[in-house]
Amino acid sequence: QVQLVESGGGLVQPGGSLRLSCAASGSIFSFKSMGWYRQAPGKERELVAVINNNDFTNYYADSVKGRFTISRDNTKTLSLQMNSLRPEDTAVYYCKAITYGVSGINYWGKGTLVTVSS
């Protein structure tokens, strides 16, 4: 059973930085892709950034381009460096992994709360 555990959330002032981590129970290279999603109060969950292991490409939502960076820290940890944070970045951030195969299986972590406020 795949387990994903997020950490690093908290309260930060506008313009500040946070680094989120997602610890996987196995190698993150065993997944076709991994990504970060977020869900703000009253809104739908949205994609923030994705890293693809099959072609080593990254994707970012327009709202975070140039401010957030997704990366692999080691074989079991995915990170999201968030700089120049804005109040609209406030949300619960989730880690997601998708397995290889025709019917990729999605695994989700339980999320970590990021609050950007003065």
C-alpha cells in the first residue's frame, strides 16, 4: 500500500517562503508522475505542479510559475519550494502519485495546510 505524507505547511506572511515535502513509502521513481495539488476553502482542488518520471518534464499552473519549484529531494521525497507567497496561495496542499500502466492508480496524501496572512 502506497503512503504519501506531506509536511512543511504553516503560517507565513505575504512575500515569504515555505518548503513542502512529500515522503513516499517507496521510491518516487516507481510512479509515472507525482504532483502537488491544492484546495482553498470553498473551491475545487487544483493542480499546482507536476513532475513526470517518464520524460523528466515538469508542469506548473500559471498562477505559480516563476514562484514555485517542484523537485525530487531523494528517492523517497518530493518537494515544493514556494517563494513570494500570496494570500491567494492559502490552501491545503496535497501530494499525489500516479502509477504506470493503462489504468494508472492515483494515490493521495492527507494534505498540509498553508496559510499566507499578515
